[in-house]
Amino acid sequence: MNRLQLLLQFYEEDPTDPFNAYALAMEYQNTDAALAQKYFDELLAAHPDYLPTYYHAAALYAALEHFDKAESIYQKGLQLALHQQNTKTHQELQRAYRQFQDEQEDW
């Protein structure tokens, strides 16, 4: 059984566990952007407090040139990281968001 099949099995066994959807989104990120987007959207809707989602979901939307959605996700992630007092993730999101903003200025 390959990794994708295993992740799909875990997701089918417990679709309410945010890590299962997150792992699938991450797995699909480089091979099927639409499926990655589906799982990130599911996480953002069903598990808005699952902080790891925000960095990668925003990056995916930026890569897909959905800039307004990427910006919104970065901002929500930054707020959530502050709320959860997760300094490391907040700093990572801030760096990524600044880079995103710099790239927007170049357009």
C-alpha cells in the first residue's frame, strides 16, 4: 500500500480528525492542486482552529493566483496564531505573508 492509499484509508476511518485531511492536502499539494484545495477548504471550514492549515493553504491559493483568498487565509492564520499564543507559527506566517505581499507589489 502506498502512502496516498494509506492516508486515504486513515481519512475514511476518521474523517473528523483534522490531521487526516491535512495529511491528504499536503500529499496532493504537488500532484493535484484541486484535491489539495478541497481538503484545505474542508479544514478551514470544519476545523478553523487547526493552525497548521493556514501556512500551506495560503501558499497554495497564492500559487493558484487566488490572491484575495490567500491574503484572507494568511490574515486569519496570523490572528489564530496570536490567539493560541503560538509564537513560532506566528513568525513563520508573518514571514510568508510579507513575502506574499512583496510578490504582489511586483505584479
